[in-house]
Amino acid sequence: MLVHNAEIAAMFDEIADLLDIQGANPFRIRAYRNAARTVQGLGRELSDMLAGDEDLTDIPGIGADLAAKIVEAVETGGMETLEKLRRQFPPGITDLLRLPNLGPKRVKALFQDLKIESLKQLEAAAREGKVRNLAGFGEKLEQQILESIKSKADTGRRFLRAAVEPYAHALVQYLETVPGVETVAIAGSCRRARETVGDIDILAVADGKSQVMDRFVRYDEMAEVLAHGETKSSIVLRTGVQVDLRLVEEKSLGAAMVYFTGSKAHNIAIRKRAQERGLKINEYGVFSAGEEKDEPYVAGRTEKDVYATIDLPFIPPELREDAGEIEAAEKGKLPKLVELDDIRGDLHMHTAESDGKNSIREMAEAARARGYEYIAVTEHSRRLAMVGGLDEKRLMKQMEEIDRLNATLKGIAILKGIEVDVLDDGGLDLPDSVLAKLDLVIGSIHSQFRFTSDRQTERVLRAMDHPCFTMLAHPTGRLLLEREPYELDLSRVIEHAAQRGCFLELNSHPLRLDLTETSCRMAKSQGVRVCINTDAHGTTDLDHMVYGVGQARRGWLGKKDVLNTLPLKSLRAALAKTMGK
């Protein structure tokens, strides 16, 4: 039984959540949370590392105890520590933790004060107005809880794309080994680079003798078979993700890729366009409209062929949301979207000097190995003391270290930066005399998420007016599937960034993907450059860049719209301008 990193990370996260509800030592809780983040961000499967007799304690943040639990998980599929904790709580508690805005402390209050053990009980208590009276809740949060429960019921369980994609790719590799299989491809919302996905869609082309469907339903990580047919089968993986496999003819593969990639709204729009031309588009191909028996096949082998029949160029999957892409394609105005290879550096990362796991040198060498020209080291500032935020003295010392490294490292430049906390009044957490010596200053909100929209917006605008302000990091503060964005008039923020000449970050961490695609388009329309950063806390986190690029493509961003596609000399000039240099 193969156990993936995502499953091990989920176990560590659940242990941390249950320990938090229990009121355990905060340092113990943090150790599990950090371990979950480390495991999730690893570029290699832990099972492969163990098979190669590698020492897991060489992984930053993984000590002997955590390494032993990883071994246990890989060998048995579970962790006894987690099972013991689960036995101390009702099984529905973990469902409560999956609701946005309900962290462990609030779940603990619901459990202890209202004896709430399930979503059903929580919904009943919220409808009766009992939740609002608990400390730290209120009427507004009570309403948000009801809306979240309804949304969960309406849409079903969703998963981070970054957590699901490894399973999708592993399944593709598995199916490609089946005799008679010619092509296997991922479709659906994974292919459109959606932030979260509900299931995995896979298409395959195979000869008539292939046993691909039988092999699919016997996949090692299968927990349940929902359907087993000749052309379509569905299974549920151990993680709860549903996977649908469809067998299509080679001449229909392009049409099937269009149809099953979606979105539904995009498909409706192109079908309507086909009807206007006397054609019919479905998952089997493009046909001349008429009586079914007289409908000759027109196209369908490739997606390009399908779009050509309705007088359109190929439309990238990330744009297929019926959000103006068809009109733009018709006018020849589809953007040339940014590519991962266009990225020349990463301007937001942390090292072991604050809450990161690797040294500056290690981060720089890892970035150089990825072909980058530059990085910026941006530790937290002093207000975040709990994660080792830097004060003036420590920052100056780090700047000296960067100078020494720049003098010896070849092929990579290290820029001096800081992720400075935006204070409640819009001030910045370090004095101007220090900030002015840096190459860039990233402003971030890490507190007071409950300010009203007006107050939060004014706070951000005042911070942006600071003479040393370069970029606003993770602008809305959201955590996907965990925390809603704080209230902020982002249109005013983008307009102000255009006037001020500063930048907005698109944070690539899979939990954030902050900005949204809509906000990216707003920034582009105002001429505000977006910087795609990973917010890396370790060398393997640099791999998250691919998710940020996917989000940028969904936001119609091209190379010229992205700050960190600039070569080093041009980047320095752009940064210096925001710093008044």
C-alpha cells in the first residue's frame, strides 16, 4: 500500500488540530503543524526516501520522533498517536475543523460549552442563535457558519489542487503501463488549474483488447468502486477523492478533452457558437447538424481542430470559464500567457533566521538549480516574535551576510528584503532608516483580520503610501478551505497601487493562491504588475511556483504583467523606483 506525502501531512495536521482542542503544549502543536507543511512541500515521496534508506532526520524540522511516525505511516497507513487522539473525541469533530473560520480554539469552545459534536448539531445551534453568544463568535460569524455548512452540502467536499494532482499523475503513470493503452490525459478542473477540485477526470485511448477498466478499479489506492463499465468507471481513493476514467476513441480525444476539461459555461458557449454554424459539438466530436444518422463527423482528434471548426484559435484550458475568452479569441486578442520558464526569480522567502528551515546559501543554491537569476530574502519583522521576526539589529546583520554571499556565490544574486508587518494604523513595523537600506520591502497583514472593509482598506492604503513600500503580500489573507479573506476593497487597493507605482503579490502557496484570477485581471487592467512568489519556508517550497503561474494564467497575465519575469538589471531598477532610489 503506497502512502503519499499528502496523507502523512494530513495526519500531522489532524494530530495538531486535536492537540489544540485538547489544550496541549503549543510548541508540540507547532512541531506537528510545521512537520505537515514540510511534508506537503517535499519534492519527493517519503516512501521513496525510505526505500532508498535515506535518513529522514536530515529533513529540516523532522526529528527522531516525527521520523518514526512517518515510518509508521508508510508501513501501516496510520499513526497510533492519531488513533489515540481520535478515541478521545467524537468522530464529527474533524468535520467541524474543515469549515472556514472554525479553527481548533473555536471548535473547542463549541464542544465544551455547547456540547456540539457534529455539523448537524452545529447547524441546529446556529439556527437557534446559540453560537453567537460564545466568546469570539458573534452574530456575523454565526451566519457565516450557516452559509459554510450550506455551501458544503451544495458542492460536496473539495480538495486543494496541489494535494490532488500527485494522485492524478500517479494514476496516469499507472494506467500508461496497461497493455493496449495509447494515451492517458488529465482533464477537468485540475487541467484548468482551479484552486480547489471536487474530483479527478482522466481520459484514455486504448485498443479493444485492453483491460484498462479492470486495472483501474483494482488500483492499490482505491477505497471504493462506484461504477465499473466498458467506457466509464469511477472509484474513490483512500483520501476521499473521486476519480472518473473515460475511454474514448482516438478520433474523439480532442473533442473529449474540450468537453471534459470544461468549464460547463465555456462548453455551453462553444456549443451555441457551433449551432450558429450548422454544427454540433459533443464529447465524441464535431458533426454537421441534422438527423442523427446523417450527421457526418467533421473534427475531433485534437482540441485545435475542434476550435477551428467554430472559427476560433486554440483557447488555453486555464481561460475556459466563459469570462470573455471566446470574444477575445474571435478578435485575435487572447493574451500570450505567462509560462513557468518565464520566471527569473522568487522575491518572497524565509530562512532559518526566522521561521524557515534552510540557510540563505541553501535557498540561493536551490533557486540557482531551478535556473533563477535572483532571489530576495524576506524574513518576518520583529512584531512576529513567535516565529523569530527580525528586529533592526538582526536585519542589519543579515544584510551583511547577504553581502558576503553575493561576493562568493556565482550565477545567482541575493536581494535584501523584509516582510514587514503592517501595523493597525497602517504604519510599518521597522524604522525608515533601516527599510531604506533594503532592495525591497514587502508589506503584510498578519493581525486584525476582523477590521471593517473601510478600516482595513485605509490601513493598507496608508501602508502603501510609505516611501519604502514595494509590494503587498498575500493581499486578502485567505487560506483556501480554512479561512475566508478579510474584508478589503481590493479595487481601491489596485487603483492605489497603480498611482503609487508599487506591486501586488500573487502568493503561490497552495493554501493561499492569493490573488484570485479576477483580481489578477483587475491588476492587469490598471497596469499594476503582479509578482508571483512562493513565500517559501524551505528549499522544496520553491516548487510551489507552478501553482502561482497556473493562477496567473487563469488571471490572463502575460510575461510583461509579471514583475519577476524581468532580468536582474531591469528588476533592480523597478524595485529602486518604489523605494525612492
